[in-house]
Amino acid sequence: MLLGVLLASVQVVPAERTLKKYMEAERIMGKIDDDDVSFVALALSFPNDGIWSEDKHFLKQKKVRVWRTRDLLKIVKEWKEE
């Protein structure tokens, strides 16, 4: 059920759109973890609620909201209680 909810919200973003934000993402994440630049560029490319990750490198920046699994589980628990 949860997987279905998540997959219903998945969007494919054209690479051209992500590339427009790559330089900004590189300024944000390049010195923290170069492997994460593409994820931040994607997050900056369209309105969203943040990145879901347990990667602590994302927590060292303040531009993109980072959701940890425990945050999402708390929301799901509250949602189920309603």
C-alpha cells in the first residue's frame, strides 16, 4: 500500500531540466559529497517536499529539506491514526 502511494507520486524529470540547477547544486554539495550533487540538482529542479535519505551528508546543507525514514514513519503512523 505505501509503495503504491509512493510510486503514484514519482515523476520522470528530463535531464535538461536538472542540468539547469547543476551548478547551484554543486556549490551546495560539491565540498560535502560530490556524489550527491545530482540529487540536489534534481530537488532544485521542481517544487517538491525534499529528499528522502539516510545519507548524513544531505544534513550538512540547508537548501533542500531532508526526510529521514523515521520522519516518514511518524507521518504514516499519524495518518493511520486519523
